[in-house]
Amino acid sequence: MKTKNINPSRFMFPFLTLFMCLSLESRVCFAVDTISTNQSLSGNQTIVSAGGVFRLGFFRPGNSSNYYIGMWFNKVPQLTTVWVANRDTPVRDIYSSVLIISDGNLVLFNESQVPIWSTNVSTSSDISSSVVAVLLDDGNLVLRDGLNSSTILWQSFDHPTDTWLPGSKLRFDKRTNQSQPLISWKSHDDPAPGLFTFEIDPAVTNQVSIVWNKSQLYWFSGTWDQRTMSFSLVPEMRMTSLSNSTYNFSYVSEENESYFIYYLYNSSTIAKLFMDISGQLKYMSWLENIEQWLVYFSQPRQQCGVYALCGAFGSCSENQPFCNCLTGFQPTSQQNWDQQVYSGGCVRKTKLQCSNASVGAGRRDQFVESGYTTFPTHPQNSMAVSSMECKSTCLKNCSCTAYAFENNQCSIWVGDLLNLQQLGQDDTTGNVLYIKLAASEIDTESSPANKKRVIVVAIAVATGLLLSLVMFRIMKRRRAIISTELGNDLLVAFGYKDLEKATKNFSEKMGKGGFGSVFKGTLPDGGIIAVKMLESINQGEKQFRAEISTIGKINHVNLVRLRGFCSEGSRKLLVYDFMPKGSLDRHLFRGIDSEPLDWKTRYQIALGAARDFGLAKLLGREFSRALTTMRGTVGYLAPEWISGVAITPKSDVYSFGMMLLELVSGRRNFEHTSDGEATFFPIWVAQQVNEGTDLLKLLDSRLNGNANSEEVSRICKIACWCIQDHEIQRPWMSQVVQVLEGILDVSLPPIPRFLQEISNEEEHTVTFTDKTISVS
Ligand SMILES: *[C@@H]1O[C@H](CO)[C@@H](O)[C@H](O)[C@H]1NC(C)=O
Ligand SMILES: *[C@@H]1O[C@H](CO)[C@@H](O)[C@H](O)[C@H]1NC(C)=O
Ligand SMILES: *[C@@H]1O[C@H](CO)[C@@H](O)[C@H](O)[C@H]1NC(C)=O
Ligand SMILES: *[C@@H]1O[C@H](CO)[C@@H](O)[C@H](O)[C@H]1NC(C)=O
Ligand SMILES: *[C@@H]1O[C@H](CO)[C@@H](O)[C@H](O)[C@H]1NC(C)=O
Ligand SMILES: *[C@@H]1O[C@H](CO)[C@@H](O)[C@H](O)[C@H]1NC(C)=O
Ligand SMILES: *[C@@H]1O[C@H](CO)[C@@H](O)[C@H](O)[C@H]1NC(C)=O
Ligand SMILES: *[C@@H]1O[C@H](CO)[C@@H](O)[C@H](O)[C@H]1NC(C)=O
Ligand SMILES: *[C@@H]1O[C@H](CO)[C@@H](O)[C@H](O)[C@H]1NC(C)=O
Ligand SMILES: *[C@@H]1O[C@H](CO)[C@@H](O)[C@H](O)[C@H]1NC(C)=O
Ligand SMILES: *[C@@H]1O[C@H](CO)[C@@H](O)[C@H](O)[C@H]1NC(C)=O
Ligand SMILES: *[C@@H]1O[C@H](CO)[C@@H](O)[C@H](O)[C@H]1NC(C)=O
């Protein structure tokens, strides 16, 4: 490094006289966007770009005690970092560390005044005294000659961390044959380079790809098609060319470099594309009115499409938590596991006998069945001709950890089992793997194969889930305060003391979700309740009550029933019926232990939901986020969510249509059927409706055709109208109700083009057809 140790007194003077921002939160900031020779940045000081878009200063990620120099969105209340300078050389004490211009470079000195990060460019001595660092409104930190702003010496856009901002290049340097990568953070607490890299594919420079540990490519975009303005394997991008888009994306190939670049049409849109610690590339946009980040797309779409996400001896499933250790194994680090950093994988609970010969008298190692999984990477073929022989081959080899015998072929695995994915019970593409364990482990495992996970259906989650069980129970009420428009359904205002008592002083915590923790409780009348304690609700009493009555109106749709609330000063709680049977999801989708819901109930749910339905505001807040995060896919949202034009009640109609189709089929719309039928269900329905075939064949096969065919036909038709591309074609919710009630008839719906595009692409795309989503 060019810079030398410097004497603190050299910068202490300006440091004391030129304060910029006294507080990160403070709105009364000097609008300083520049660090010049006479200014430095230390402690909680920050600089802000001229238009107030970005802010730069020390920040502390998550629960870490380390500090970094970073840049974040100034107008977003939740700290959202887009760039980090010293990503792997943190400081502890921000008051004795300083970011300063030194010898023509921007340099970060740590507590001992040792330079730990620098822009590290050589500047001629004639300009080095006038060098300044300026934070621009596009998120570029530029080091330039203070006397001539067109002389740019260094810019953060050339040194991205995990985020690709609009207006910056994702570059490939033809002279060095190297890409400029985005590298994920290690964890939410640690911005140091993690395992996942997003970059221009050096072998195919008009394609982008994601690579694990700089070695294993697990996702690629397909080549850029200038005509459709999209990557061949990312048809989602295309919808922006169908409707009004929020961004334009282009590929440029020049003599010395090629690059991708995108711009947002509306400069007030806050959005970013970044390589997430989950191993997925995500594009998200800040929705100001609901104060939430909305993830528009993730690639690969499915979490288990990320290579070796769960590390050695871990197994990935599409349900949260995504990673579990194989039977007989435990997380290498529970702490990392809790932070959703799974790459460390799992270790044996008990050593194998084989590698522990000194014990001698111990019992031989045994095998446990894995349940349906994908094969881990790097199988070795063995000559064994029978299952017994295959097993004994593995038993004899101390490094062998698993075997499989399928189609008369014996495969064994030596060493770590990587990239294993747990599949649903009815997924016939799965294989059964036999995993070697110490004999004592087998005795202690009560149900080795396919252990069912108990999913606590926390109300917090249910709040966001569209599909939660609708219960038409009549509740006893104590004090009625708010009368909602649901007719005689009233909400109870509980006293805080009553809830404290009911929950035994909030002792039984069931879970934690977006807006607070949920506790189980029992009312004096014996009713079991779930109490959600809302956190950081910065709103007045009137607003809170307005919100409550809103939730009250739609609770049949997406929640277990809201019974009442408590609002005493800053204490805001919501009281729900406790649902021991779990959510609709579990009954509707193919669960392990649940009975499928009969047709009559499904129709009631559809009708009940349709009548209560219709509040974009609340849905926007909790539900859209849940949809994108839980479903991880964009197809459940109306195209306008993606293109960014105004969200209206008709956008909810779209999602409602998708839900109706799931009620019919009993599976996720994006799930592939077990018989290998690749056609995307909503499109299939639209086609069948148009061909006038018997729609009963669309019905969940577990119902054995037990349904009213007239009702099935009505639901399918109206659902197809709900999922039309253009809002204007979609019905109003009141019309949906009338159709479901049989009062109104509908004509044949056209086949929605947007969904068809997604579906057409899916048929040729290996990367998307990962595996069936299983629900347990
Ligand atoms: C600064 O650049 C020089 C060469 O230009 C290189 O040797 C040195 O490692 C760099 N230092 C840092 C901290 O990047
Ligand atoms: C920022 O630093 C100043 C001076 O050290 C201090 O008075 C102020 O409380 C700090 N603000 C925050 C938010 O920490
Ligand atoms: C820095 O301060 C010195 C003396 O206070 C002054 O002469 C010089 O012009 C200043 N430089 C800049 C870039 O403001
Ligand atoms: C920080 O730590 C607290 C308590 O240990 C925990 O509840 C919280 O989830 C952690 N936050 C993050 C972002 O890890
Ligand atoms: C500052 O950085 C140097 C070099 O990395 C390191 O040796 C020193 O311990 C650091 N000082 C502190 C207080 O961490
Ligand atoms: C500023 O720098 C640019 C390029 O570095 C140069 O072409 C221009 O003449 C300079 N302007 C002045 C006023 O020095
Ligand atoms: C650049 O790298 C790619 C992929 O590693 C390789 O196929 C290609 O031959 C290289 N080109 C040059 C000019 O080195
Ligand atoms: C990543 O690769 C390096 C060697 O290139 C290896 O040492 C390291 O263990 C790998 N990381 C994981 C998580 O496998
Ligand atoms: C885009 O928006 C403009 C004005 O907002 C409108 O006139 C135009 O029809 C829209 N185009 C499409 C394809 O929706
Ligand atoms: C994309 O948008 C930017 C800014 O609006 C504009 O400068 C650029 O020409 C556009 N590029 C294409 C290919 O449309
Ligand atoms: C490409 O690089 C060469 C040599 O470094 C340089 O002479 C040329 O001007 C560059 N071309 C462009 C378009 O920047
Ligand atoms: C740009 O976005 C802002 C905030 O989202 C919005 O208020 C404004 O109407 C948008 N402008 C246009 C031209 O769409």
C-alpha cells in the first residue's frame, strides 16, 4: 500500500471543526457529499449524496460488533447496504478510526492509525493535493480531481461488493479476460466475501451466471436476446417489454470490454439487484407506501437450486428451514445454522466403527434409508450386481458414506455428501440413498427415514399467508368495541393485564414473524388463543384502530380468525384463535399426515374469501411479501407488481385467481405434477376451459372426482378471468362473488399471455424445473 502511517494530529483539527452529520437518524444534516483534504469522516459522521439518495459512513451489520465503511439508501428506514469498502477488514472503534484523503487516495485508518483499506491508485503529485471523494446520487463514490471533475481516478462502481446498482456496469474485461463479480456476504452479520459469485460468464460473455466457491456453476441466464430485451432463460424480464417497464436493460460489447447495464426510468424508484447470502440473485424494490422491500425475482427460483446450499451431509428442502442435517448428523456450527449460514454443513453425532478400529468389540456400522432425495454430487460406480453386494462394498470401504442401488446399478459415495435435496413423498424422480451410520445411532433414531418435521404454524406466518384455514366458528365475546363491516362479527378489546394472564406472562412463545412475536394463551372461557405482540408500531391510536378494523374485514382470507386486540399506550397486541390443526396449506397441499379438504369446504373457502376480500393496502404490506418470499416466484403476482405501475384492487384479484386454481388442484401452481406433465397448471386450465373439455380432470386427484362439476367449471372460468394480463380484463371481486354464487355467468376467458410465456420457457429450461415443491 502506498499510504504510510500518519500522525493523528494531522487530521484531528479539521475533524473537530467540520462536522457533517451528528447522527445517523438526524434529518438536520449538513448536505455534505464530499470528503476533501480538509475533511475526514469518523465516528457517527456520514456524507450524503447531493439529492439525498445515498449515505456513506460507518455501519454495523446485523448483530456484529464490527464496523465497516459502507453506503446505504438514505431514504429507507431499514439499513440496506449497497456497497462496503473494507468488507474483510473491519474496525471496532469508529471514533478512533478515520476515513480520509491521504496522498491522493481515500484511505481508511484503523484504531492504531494503520491503513486497512485504500482506493490505492497512483496519482500524479500535481493533483494529489486537490483530490476529493464525492458520493453521487446514483450510488457511485468517485475519487476525482477537485479542480477538474472530469478527471476520475477511482470509482466504487468499478469495485462492487454484492450489489449491482442501476447505471453501473456489470463488466467483463476483454484485455485480462476477467469479469468483475458480485460476491455475496458471508452472513447477515459479515460482509466479507461469501461463497456465491454473480458475474458475466467468461466463456459466453452475453450471458450471466452464478458460481459456487469460484468453482461450481449452478445457474446461468441463457444468452441475451436484444429483440426481446431479456435473457433466454429469464422470461420474467420480458414482461417489462409487454407492459410499461420500470427499467431498461442492455448489453454492450466494445473493443476492450463488454458489459450489462440497466437504468430505472423513474429516478425516484429505489431498487437493487444483488447476490444474496441465500445463493440467489435477487431484484428488489422499495415500496414506499407500505415501507417494505418487495423481491420481484430470485434466480435460481427455487432455494434448493443453489448448489450445496446445506453443506456436507445437509439436505435441502423447499420448506423452511431450507436446510436440515441428515439423520445421525448435526450442524457443524449451530450458531451459523441459526443465522441461516448452512455452508458449514453437518457432522456425525457418533463416529463410525470402521474408522475407529481400536474399539474392536463395537458393533458394525449400519445404513439408514434417506427417503426420496436427489443423488449427491460425485457418485462412483461400482461393479456390484445386487443391493446386498453394493451395501457390502460400501461397508468394506471406510471412507464410503453412502450407497444406492437403482436400475441394477450400484453407486457409492466417498467422503462428504454434497448437494442433496429432499423430495416429496410422491416425487417419483427421487432416489433412495442408504447412509452409513454408527450402529448406536440407528438404535436411537426412532423413525429414521423421512422424519417429519413439526411445523409450528406461527400466526405470524399465517398473517402473511393467503391460504390459511378459514374457520366459521362463532365466538363468545366479552367487550365489543369495534364493529366491522362483517355484519355481526365484532372485535374484542382486551386489557393488557388479561392477556398477560392468559399467556402466563407471555411464557409460551410459538414463533416470530415480520411484525412481532406470537404467544399461546388460554382465555378464562377455555378458548385457546394466539397473541401477537406487535413491535415497532409507530402509529397513533386512531391509525392502529383503523388498521385493526381493516384486518378484521379480511381476516377470513389470510388469517386465522382475529378475535380482538389490545391497545394500551405503546402496547399493541392482536389476538387470534389458535389453530391446532394448522393452516389450510397443510390440508390443501399434499402433506404427509393431513386429510385433503373435501370439495364442499374448498368451495366455501373460495366464496368466503371472495366476499371478504378486497383490500390492496393490507395485502400489499404483509401478503405480497409473504407470497414472494414463501413462494419464491413471481407468477403469483400480477404483472403490474413487477412492472411497477400502480397497484390496485385488481392486482389482488389476480392473486385471488391464482389461489382459486390451487384450491382446485390441491397443489402449488408452480409445482410440476408427478407424472412428468410439465404444463403449467394455470395455462393448462385456460386451455381446457377453452376447449370445453370435462373440467373434473383438473381436480385434485385425491378427491377421486367427488365434486360438483358445475362448481368446478365456475371456479376455473372465473379464475382464468382473474389472471388476465391486463387489469381491465379482470373482473371486480363483487363479480367474482356473483359468479361463484351462480348468479352471474361468464364467457370464455382468453389464455393469459404473460403466464403462457413463462410456461413456454419452462418447458425448455432445465434450470427452472428443479424439483417438486413438497409441503409437509
Ligand atoms: C495497491 O496496489 C499495489 C500495486 O498497484 C499492490 O501491490 C498492493 O497490494 C495494493 N494494495 C492494496 C491494499 O490493495
Ligand atoms: C454522534 O456523535 C456525537 C458526538 O460524539 C454524539 O453526541 C451523538 O450522540 C452521536 N449520535 C449518535 C446517534 O450516536
Ligand atoms: C484546506 O485548508 C487549507 C487551509 O485551511 C486551505 O488553504 C485549502 O484551500 C483547503 N483545501 C480545500 C480543498 O478546501
Ligand atoms: C440479533 O440477536 C438477537 C438476540 O440474540 C436475535 O434475536 C436477533 O434475531 C439477531 N438479529 C440478527 C439480524 O441476527
Ligand atoms: C489495525 O490494523 C493492523 C493491520 O491490520 C493490525 O495489526 C492492528 O491490530 C489493527 N489495530 C486494531 C486496534 O485493531
Ligand atoms: C479536465 O480533465 C480532462 C480530462 O482529464 C481534460 O480533457 C480537460 O482539459 C481538463 N480541464 C481542465 C480545465 O483542466
Ligand atoms: C478467456 O477465458 C475463457 C474461459 O475461461 C476461455 O475460454 C477463453 O479462451 C479465454 N480467452 C482468452 C483470450 O484468453
Ligand atoms: C471452497 O474452495 C476452497 C478451495 O478452493 C476450499 O478450501 C473450501 O473448503 C471450499 N469451501 C467450501 C465451503 O467447500
Ligand atoms: C405505458 O404508459 C403510458 C402512459 O402512462 C400509456 O399511454 C401506455 O399505453 C402504456 N403502455 C403500455 C404498453 O401499457
Ligand atoms: C435506457 O434508459 C436510459 C436512461 O433513461 C437511457 O439513457 C438509455 O438510452 C436507455 N437505453 C436503451 C437501450 O433504451
Ligand atoms: C482499448 O485498449 C487499448 C490499449 O489499452 C487502447 O489503446 C484503446 O484506446 C482502448 N479502446 C477503447 C475503446 O477504450
Ligand atoms: C416515480 O416514482 C414515484 C415514487 O414511487 C412516484 O410518486 C411518481 O409518480 C413516479 N413518477 C412517474 C413518472 O411514474
